[in-house]
Amino acid sequence: MSDILFALRAELRGIFADRQVRLIILAALVIYALVYPYPYRAELLRDVPVVLVDLDRSTSSAELARRVNASEAVALSHDAPDMIAAIRLVQERRAYGVLVIPEGFERGLLRGSQSPVALYADASYFLMYQRVMQGAAVPLRQMGAEVEMGRLISQGTAPDVALSQVSPAVQVEVPLFNPAAGYATYVLPAAFVLILQQTMLMGLALVATRRGRGRGHPVWRILGRMVAWVALYALLLPVYLIVLPAFYGLPHLGNVTALLMLGLPFVLATGLLAQCLAAVFRRGEVVQVVLLALGLPFFFLSGFAWPVEAIPAHLNALAQIIPSTPAIDGIVRVSQMGATLPEIAHRLWHLWALVGVFAAVALWLEQSAGRAGHEAEEDAVPANRPR
């Protein structure tokens, strides 16, 4: 027991006494908590600037432009006389789309023929492209349906029958688990887990590269460090998984107990992985470079920035040894979908399996390092003896 307490105190001393480690584990988490979520607080991209090129200048074209401008997705920020002026505005990044209403638009509507409307959007910025297309397509469909309905009624069709012919089915959209259908609700819960993992890996790996051999059996040393991580992240983990999502207004349907039961093996698995990386790369500057390089692959392999179904099978298999992969899936299911413990049991066992594997590897590396150090000391003794 004394060896476990000694290792616990040594680990906490290594974290709080080292300025660089404090900056990574504590200060970086505060900075991430304030800075990272800020761009996503609006949830949805609104009022994307679009150029209007109205070549018809009729009542119908003005009505269409009014409806498009009234949508929350786009805003008709410029009225250009022709496509040359509109393209110039897009190239200058003063607009991200062009709505072209051709000459004869109203005449075509009155004749009952199709009146094509051209919509150009900047596809180099996918979010802008998606919002421009969505913001213009809905008013176009609505206006087309109203014109067709008016034509049928003028031909003697009953209003109810005309409505059923124009719109035979009513589409009702219900965004499950993300009421605002926003980006922040989707990305932030997973991003918080990745931030915890990255800062924990870097900080604890640095502590491991700078500590001495310690005392006692390697099992007690590793257990003492694990207790230290749990004691530290018992304060930090609830802040990132419970307090910050509530502060930013993210939906929360699950219970705190299930979240903390997922958080415990996640913290242990991440800490043990940091010990393994530190034992392999040994030097703190090398560990930092390696973990910085792995940050982006961890982000994409986690399965929320890029769909799991689109990730190649061998990369998806590799992702399963990263603690954030099962942790993100389990935590999102609990917090946003209201999953219960039996429903996330496979993720819970997945994390505990990683704890067991990484603990065995860390123990083996610890014993190997101890044997190597002992042999080096024995080899140095004869050289220091007086002749």
C-alpha cells in the first residue's frame, strides 16, 4: 500500500510541479473550453450572401427574390445587372452564390410552361454550397406549387383537389436528438472527448518521460498512477462531459451515472496508452511531435467527422484501439440519445478491454525498463571499483 501511495504522490507531483505539463493538462483544457465551441454557438450557418441577377424585372421575379431573401439560409446581398458583375463579386468572396432569373420568367409562368431559374453556388466551401442550395430551392418549389395550384383552380378544379394534385404528400421533418439540426450539437460532444484524450496523452506521456525509476513492484507503481489520474479527472471529466454541454445549451437526455461509468475506463485507458507511448519514444520532445501528428488521424478515425461506414475496414479496425473511438460513441448515445447502461454495454466492455490490454503492455514495458536499468547499474559497478 505504501508503494501505491508513493507512486500516487509522485504522479501528482509530476503533473503539478512541471509547468509545461500544467499548461497542457489544465490551462489547455480551459482555453479549449472557451475558444473551441465559440464558432459553433450559432448552430446553423445563416444569411449566406448571394447575388441576384434579375433579367426579367417582373412582378413574379420580384416575388421570387423576396421569398429567397426571406429564408434564413441566404441573403440577397447584391443586385447585379449581368453575370459578369455577379461572377466578379463571387471571385472577390463578397458573395457565395448567384441566383439568375431569366428574361421571360413571368411570361412562362402565365403560359403554364416551365420557367427555369439558374442557381450557382460556391462548391469549394461545402457548408456555403449546401446552405445556398437549400435557401433557394425551398422558395422555388413553394412558388412553383402555388402557380400550378392557381392554374388548376382557374380551370375549374376544386381547391382541395388542386392542392392534393400539386402536393400529394406532406413532408414533416423531425430532427431526432438534434432539435436545432445544428452543427454545434453534432460536433461538440465528440470534440470534447477528443480534447480530453489529446491533452491527457500529451501531459501524462511527458510526466512518464521525466520521472525516475520509482520504488516498489511495477504493478504497485502503475496502480498508484492510475489512482492519481482518477483523482485528477474526477474533477475535470464532469466539467467537459456535463457542465460545458449544459453551458452551451446542448441537449442532454442521459443520466450522469452512465456518463461517469464510461468516463472511468476512458481515463484509465488513455493514461495507460500515454505510458506505453512514453516508454516507446522515451524522449519528451519526440512524444510531443508524435502525438501532435496523431491528433488529426485520431479526429477522423473517431467516426463523427467522417462516417464510420465510409472508413476503410482496416482503418476502422485500427481505430478500435484508440480510447476515444468507443468513448465518443458511448457518450453521445447516453447524453444525446438517452441510451441506458445495457444499451451501451458493448462500448463499456470495449473500454475496459483496452484498459486491460494497455495495462499489460505498460507493465511489460515497465519491467523491461527496470531490468535494463538494473543491468546497466551492475555493469557500471566494476568500472568504479578502486584497483
